[in-house]
Amino acid sequence: MRPLCRRSVPVLPRLTAGIRAALVFLVALSAITGAAHAVDYVSVADNAAILYDAPSLKAKKIFVVSRYLPLEQVVNLDNWVKVRDSSGGLAWIEKRALSNRHFVAVTAALAAIRQAPEEKAAVLAQIKQHVALEWLENTGTGWIKVRHLDGATGYVKTTEVWGD
């Protein structure tokens, strides 16, 4: 049986020590900068805030959003922030309308806040879709610690919320 392909030239030419060192450096640099680009979430601070299609008060008004809505920061520009919402939509919002408090929005029809980060833990509250919960910590196990505005504190699955 004949080989499918016969190569007389190596696939990759021999690399000099300098080129190898440069490649190792570039791979390490890309790993470091990739980790530094973590998603940055903010929330709406005002009772109501306007989302615009451009960074200007004269731009088209797209939507009015309410307090605690979590938004992902995409671009910061002077007094404006380009944000992404849970649907993936992009818009601009005035920076003064935002808070650094981290909230998540329930995306499941009904999410359970549990006493511990496990499926069999006691249910403290059932939360409806689109309700905001204050993000407290990521357990790294597929659960996050949250607090409802009424004070109930517990754990919810990361798959049932957006903004983690």
C-alpha cells in the first residue's frame, strides 16, 4: 500500500533558538493578556436609564432600562459606556447612570436560591425570570452566591442567570 502523501521537505523548517524563544514569549504574552481581558459587569444605578444607539444625548433612544439591570462593559469613552445586555444587544449609556455593584439577571423561567451550592440543598426562594440578584461570589463549581433585594442570600446555578 502506498502512502497517501510523500513529503521530501519537512512541514516546519528548523527553528533557530532565537525564533523558538520569540514564539514562546508570544504564546506566553497572549495567555497573559487573554486572562487580563475578563468580562467586566456593571449595573444600572438610576431608577430608569436610557440606552442610545451612539454616545450622544442627540442619538436615537433605543430603550429605557431599570435599576439593577446587569450590563457588560464593552467600551469606555469619556462619559459614555458601550454595553451588552443579556440578549446580546449593544447600546450606549451615560457613565453616570451606572454602578459598579454587580448584579445578575435570572434567565431561567424559575430559578431556585439554595442554602448551599448543591442541587439537594434546601430552597430558600424561587425567583422569576428577569429578576435581578446581587452577585456576591463565584464558587467556581457552577454556582454563584447571590442576594435577593428582600435579603435572602444563597446560591443559584450559573446556567440560570446572566451577568456572572
